Amino acid sequence: MSGTEGAVLVLNAGSSSLKYQLVHPDTGDVRADGIVERIGEELSSITHGQGDEVISESLQIADHHAAIERALRCFADNGTDLATAGLAAVGHRVVHGGRTFYEPTIITPEVISEISRISTLAPLHNPANLVGITAARTFLPEVPSVAVFDTAFFHGLPDAAATYAIDRGVADLHAIRRYGFHGTSHEYVSRRAAEFLGRDVEEVNQIVLHLGNGASASAIEGGRPVDTSMGMTPLEGLVMGTRSGDIDPGLVLHLHRVAKLSVDQIDTLLNKQSGLRGLCGENDFRAISARIEQGDEAARRAYDVYIHRLRRYVGAYLITLGHVDAICFTAGVGENSAPVRADALSNLENYGIIVDAERNALRSRESRRISTDDSDVDVLVVPTNEELAIARQAAAVV
């Protein structure tokens, strides 16, 4: 396969950004990628890499339609007209599929309408995803667009793991359940881990820790998820860059009744002003580590809270699975922070989990084992590749 024939353009539209990648689903060969940032602000930026060329420029990009138009122009400037390049599909990451979508889905006006209807379940994400879908269908009308949902992998969670203990009538009426997120990453990493170990995924019990600015954990039994940390929204679970993760639900009531915060103010507090940023004013692990080395108590406390929550989920999933073959770290923090990996799994020798300090300290972009040879549980670092996973699912549908 050469050129762009059969390739998939993967789009990940955020509230003020657009990430994209042109990738061949069979080979994983990335032909080009880029990111448009600060969409709608006074000065936006685009970085586009294609072959040996990297283009970076600052300019005003009013909306996602303009962002996609500018990205397509970058392809054209490098000799590739995507409208006539023989693309197999445009694959769109959509965060929330609700109860309706749990498989890759070819986008039609009816699908767009339903994604819009369930956007109340992910008000920070789905509307931005829809803007990207609409723009792509405008500029590439002859190329099939496929939605791949973050929640799909966890659609089949056991009832005990998916159900909140609230009035069933209320829950059923308002589609309240635990949906789980980062599913594309958890599925990809669990399969890559099995490949690394030379085993069928159906034979491997795993704990996957997707640790980035957004963070989630999953317990995967023989390739099938049986629990995950995120719930109805991506707010539940681990401590994240700006999200609180697990809290007492009564805290929300207290903030409303006593602190007199509105629902929107509480939403902003928990999603954008909490987590590591709320604890120490910083959500970049490199900056937090530097502050810890300088004796900063707030940074140390934030780190300790982060690790404590992470260990609690690891412990819970050890019990949930009963037997664990592998623990996998992935995403920005999971792939790059040796201290987080070491501290998350320290003093677990009695559970057959022993991290090798030298292996853990080595930096690599490849999948690798960081446990000792005599560790009963394989501890792995497996770089995630959500774009390739989306491309393969989109290509399979069309």
C-alpha cells in the first residue's frame, strides 16, 4: 500500500482544539498528523507534520470548520488533496455513546441527531465532537465518516459494576449508569500487552492504568472489561490533572446549600479547578516533580493524594480479578513517569508484583517490561495509540 489510498483520516475535536492523523489501518504507517490549538481565540496555532516537513504557524482560526479547512490546506500544500486521495474513511472520536451507540457507526443525519440528544451526558465533549463531524462531512462529503465511541469498550460491563445504587425508575428514565471512558485506549493497550506477552488476549487478566491529564483504570478479564474507574461521566475515579475524581456526593449538596455555588460553578470547580491543579495549582507532572524536589509541601501533598487514589484502585482490581497476569501503564504520565509507576506499585511483593528499578528508569517509546524476572505479575509500559485503533475500527465498518 502506498500513498494515501485506503488510509483513514482520524479526527479528535476538543472544545478548543483539533487533533488529526492520516494513518493506514493495516500497517499503522502514519502519513501525516497535526494539531490546531486555541480555536476561536485571538491567536490560534497549527502544527502539521507530513513526511520530512513540519509546518507551524500562528493565525486566527475562528471555529472548527476553519480548523479543518486549514488542516486540509496543509495536506494540499504538501501535494495531497484528501478529497480525491482515495481515503477509506474519516474516523471521529466521540466521547459518549450513551445507551444507543456501542459499536463503530457510520455517521448519518440520524446518528448526528442522536449524538446531539445524548450530549447532556458529556456536555464538555460531545458538542465539540459534533462540530468536527459536521465540518468533515462538509469538506469531505464523498468520504464515509465513522464515529468511534469512548464508551463502547465498556458497554458490556457486568450489571454489578455498571449500576449505581439509586432509584431504578429515576436511573432508567435518565440513562444513569456507569459507562466508562478511554475505552479505545484500554482495548488497544490490553491487546498490545497480550501480543507482547505472546499470549491470546482471552488468556490474560490485566489491570490497565491510562494515566494522562485525564486518567482511568480498568480491570480486564480475558479481554473483557469487568470494571473501570470512570462512571456516568469522565469525572469519576482517579485524581486527574484538573478533575477531582471520586468525591462524597454530599460535597456537591454542601457546596450548593452552604457555599451558595450554582450547578454550573460546581461543574467548573470539579472539572477544571480540581485534581492536581486544585491541590497545588499545577497539573504538569514535570513541574510538580520539580517543586517536590524543592520541598514544596503543596506539591508533595498533591502527589501523595494522586498515588493514594491510584493504589486504591489497583488493590480493588486485584481482588475483582482474583488473579492478575499483567499491570499495564499507558498515556502521557503512565508512559513517562517512572516515579509514578514505582510508587503506585511499591511494597506489593506479597502480591507477586515487583518493579525492577533499572528497567523502570529506562525511557523508550516501545512496549517494555519493567518488572523483575521473578515477579509473578508482569508490569508493562505499553504506549497507547488511539488514532490507530480508531482508524482500524472505522476501516472495518466501511
